[in-house]
Amino acid sequence: MNRLFLACVFLVAAIAAVSASCSPGYTQRAGGNCYKLWSTKREWWVYADHVCRAEGAWLATIRNTADSVWVNNFFITNRGHHCNLDWYWIGANDLAREGRWRWAEDGSELSYFNWLRGEPNNMDNEDVVQVNSNNRKWNDNEVTHTYQLCYVCEKNPI
């Protein structure tokens, strides 16, 4: 009886994992989360963060080189003519405490980063991160009153 129960639980979990999908407008990374590039209107970081959160998402989290490559390729492939700048926003920030870089997703500290040489430099009180799609390198920038960029939202599959 216990084996039958365990087999049923395993089967239900497997079906749920296979049937997980993304909300409309999002693309699922193989075996992973769902992503959406907001390319119709560029925004300051704080507004981009708000738009993602309103959809139950967060600005993209990049925890390793594989994430960096995937998100960057997703941006390049989908950016269209409205994202004619090479830069885009991700969720890394040090808004809560200067120099302590955390992810917008869950507040966890960065264990992976790909800073440009000399960054982060906090010039003009820079607290958020933009990525250069040409080389995947990161730069700290201001929350508002600076570049309005396209951005990638990330969320769990449904």
C-alpha cells in the first residue's frame, strides 16, 4: 500500500512538473523560470521593478554564467527596435545598504557578478545594475533620472 501511495505521489509530481507553463507573454527557459522582455517602452529601474512586480514577477536574477548567457541571448533575440540601446536592467541592487548587492527577487546577496572593470563605483549614488548586451558586463547606475532602458522580468512557471 505504501509503495502504491508513493508511486501515485511521484506520478502526480512528474505530471505537474511537465505541465508547468508560463503566463501569456512569457517564455520558459528549458527546465526553468519564465521570462518576458519589456521592449515597448523603456523605463527607469524603479518603474521597471514596479511593472515586473505588478505581474507577479521580478527583474531578472542572474546567479551564474549560464543564467547570464541565457538572459542576455533572450534580450538580444527579442529586443526589437524599441530596445535600440545595448543595455538592459536586471534585479541586482544595493538600495537597502550601500555596497551590499542583493537581488530584487528575494533579497539574497549576489554570489555571482560580472562587473565591468572599475565597477561598481557608486558614481552619483548608483544603486542598481544594468547589463551591456555586447559583453554581458555589469555597471551600477542611478535608480531614476538616468537612462531609461528595456528590462527582463522573471517569474516562476504556473
